[in-house]
Amino acid sequence: MSGAENALESAILTVLRADAAVKALLGDPVRVAEVGAPLPAYPYLEIGRHTSELSGGVDAEASEHRIDLVVVSRDMGGRQAKEALAIVRAALMEASLVLEGWRCVLLLPLFADATRQRVGLWRALLRMKAVVEVV
């Protein structure tokens, strides 16, 4: 990943780790797992996917990003995963991201979805769109 991707992910995680409501549901410190981590504590957050495309012009470097934030929980109806996802979305919508060497000029949710993986295991996905420019 380039500097923009790393800076954006770090800024998002910094915001989420500082938010009291996120910490209340995802632990303090916030549980962020690598995809496929063995024996995680539930619920937890993972960055499921991050894609980016260059979108700048001749005189400005910019990129457009799609980031999938996933909350994984163990509960029968998926309420915990859905609630955590709503809190993650609210925290990001209220935040001003601070990126080292970059500026986030757009951050908005594209869609959310919650699916049962098997009985008692839920994955709630929030896809965010971001546009960052070099400072």
C-alpha cells in the first residue's frame, strides 16, 4: 500500500480508538483484528478491504478510496454487530481525520450490510468512500 492508504487507515483507526461509544462496544483498547486472526475476542473490527485509484490531475496528487470496515460479533440475532456498525459510522461522520502528509477532503458511507455467517456469528460491513489529497 502507498502512503495515502496507510495514512487513511491510521487516521480512521485513531478516530475509532478515541471514541467512547466505539470503545464501549469494541473494548478499550478497541479490538482491531487482522483478517483471519486466530481466536479473536468478540466483537471486533477489521479492515476487510481497501481499494484505491489515482484521481488527481497534473498539478495535484489525489486518490479515491473504498474501505470496508467489518464488525464481527457472536450473538444470535446480529443486534450487537449492527449496533457496533452504527456507532462506527457515527464516529466517522463526526470526525475530522488527521492524516500525515495528506488531507481527507471527502469521507462518506456508501452502504452497510449485515449477514449471518453461521448460527450465532455475524459480520456487519460498512463501506466508506474517501478522497485524499497530498498536502
